[in-house]
Amino acid sequence: DGILLARPFKITKIGPVRLFCEDVAAAIAFYRDTLGFIETESIDYKGHHCVFLRNNTEHHSMALYPIGLRKEIGCRNDSQLFAFAVRLANYQQLKNAVSFFREQGCEVREDIPPELYPGIDYTAFVVDPDGQLIQLYATMEQVGWDGKPRPPDQRRKVTPGVWPDAVEPT
């Protein structure tokens, strides 16, 4: 992008945080009623109820998943962290980051089902030295004036692991 960086990407935002919960209903009550998060969307994925909460206009800042999903998607069995996400400056930097991490010998996962991160299209998960997932992404859907997210059938269709040269803005 015409800027010399120590790495071929720049982190511009931290989050969302994705947590596995022993009791999703209790976690929702805490984050919604005590901390003031707003529920954006919920899904059922293979019988697991997952909830996405926000505290601004982004689709979600926090995602809550039942702990039973942890093994199914290959996360550490001794941690309640699904993933910690970082936003990169743009799509090209996201592609650059995926290549960079692979060149550094890091494991990059592109097998996490897209249903588990609605509102984010192109993404990859880097495995840190402790086996935790760091989600890399460049764009997140914004919630409209009516407080509703974009309907799933109107979201960009993405095949994980397929990286077009460029993408049209949404």
C-alpha cells in the first residue's frame, strides 16, 4: 500500500473475542444485562446455539459458543477461548498476512465454518505458540439504522481458502 511496514500488514482494531461457555444463557445475560452488549444475531450450528453481541455498529464484538462445539472445530480442550480477532487495514493486507504467517512456519487454519463468524467474509485463523486461534480479517458488516444485521442471503458468498485477487466493496 505504499507504506513500509515491519510486516506486510497493519493491525487496525482488536476484536471480536470468541468464547466457549459452559452456560450460554448465563453468559448472554451477563454480557447483555450487566455489561450492556446488544444481541445482533444468533444461529444454531449443528445443534449448538451461538450468539453474537455488539456494543457499537459492527456486527459483533463478542461471540458466545457452547463449550460442546470446542472439540468439533478443533480448538484447545483446556481453554474457553475460541479465537481472539484482529482487523487488518484492508483485503490485500489480509492476503499478505496469510502468506507472511505461512512463510514464518505458522499454522494457518481456513477450515472454521463461515457460519460461526457471520458479518465477516474473508478470514483466516493463525495458531499461536500456545495453540490459541488468532482470527485475521479486514472487514466486518455494519448494523444499519434499524439495528438489524444484513440478512444471511444478502452476504457475500465466500469459500474458505479461496482468495480472489480483489473483492468488490459491500
